[in-house]
Amino acid sequence: EVLARVHSLAVSLENLGERRDAAAFYRRAYEGRRKGLGDEHRDTLDSGLNLASCQRSLGEDAEALELFKNLLEGCQRALGHQNPVTLETAEQLAELLAES
């Protein structure tokens, strides 16, 4: 799948410290997966979580906050409250809110 490769490229870029470029590729993967798989598919939620985390690391807190909130709702509905992705999303949202 092309979007899986786009997502993997974003991960690699982020690991290399190229966060702005990584965010752009995470956004492409997230938007593409939303269109192709739906908002609550696990791959979509995973790309969204990585995008929100990357935005947070870039200091784009308002965008990250909105995305974390939306993702948490989707994760809870699709994956359940105890799923690791749901818990990671909730934790990052709580940390961002505590910093604000």
C-alpha cells in the first residue's frame, strides 16, 4: 500500500530529526487513510496519532490538541478504552493539556 510507505517514510524522517518533513508525510498518510479507510480504521488512527505527536514536538500545540481530541474519540469507539493506541492518545492529550 502506498500510504503505508508514506507513513514509513514519515517515521524515518522523524527518527532522523526532520520533523517538519515528517509532519508533511504523516499528514499525507493520515488524510489518505481517512479517505480510503475511514476515520476509525486502526491505520488511520495510527497515522493521526503520529501526526499529532509530531505537531506537538514542533510546538504546533493548537493543531495537535484538536487532533488528539478527535483521535481519542475515534480510538475509544473503534478500539476500546484499554487499547494501547487509545491509552497513548489519552496520555499525550493529558500531557499537552497539563502544559497549557
